[in-house]
Amino acid sequence: MDYFIIVVTTLAGLYFHWWLYVRIKRWMDRDLALSLAGGDEKKKSFMLQQLANAHRQKVKRRDLPRWLEAAAAGYPGE
């Protein structure tokens, strides 16, 4: 029974750390997209759509800042 408890708590801790890591990565990506939008609400919406497009296209995280900056430069409202 002791080993069962150790295994269950270890797996729960690993899952929690993985879940937290994924959430922080998402928050960082969202923050990057919103920071490129500035204070314009329409551009914020546009940038969040572009972030979703980047995830669908499986843009690598190291390329994401340049990809989002290019999308922000191509914003039709400017």
C-alpha cells in the first residue's frame, strides 16, 4: 500500500507540473500577441486570431515571435 501511495502522489505531482508548464507557455504566447497589439482592441482580437493560426500551422516556439511580429506588421487597420 505504501508503494501505491508513493506512485500515485508522484504521478499526480508530475501531471500537475506538466499542466502548469503548458499553461505558462500558453500565457506567455498570449501575452506576446497582446503586447504586439498595443492598446487597440481590434488589433488585440486580430493578434489572438493570428496566434490561433500559428498554433494550427504548428509554428515552432522559437519562430513564434518573428511570426507574430510579421502578422502585426500586416495588420490591415494600419
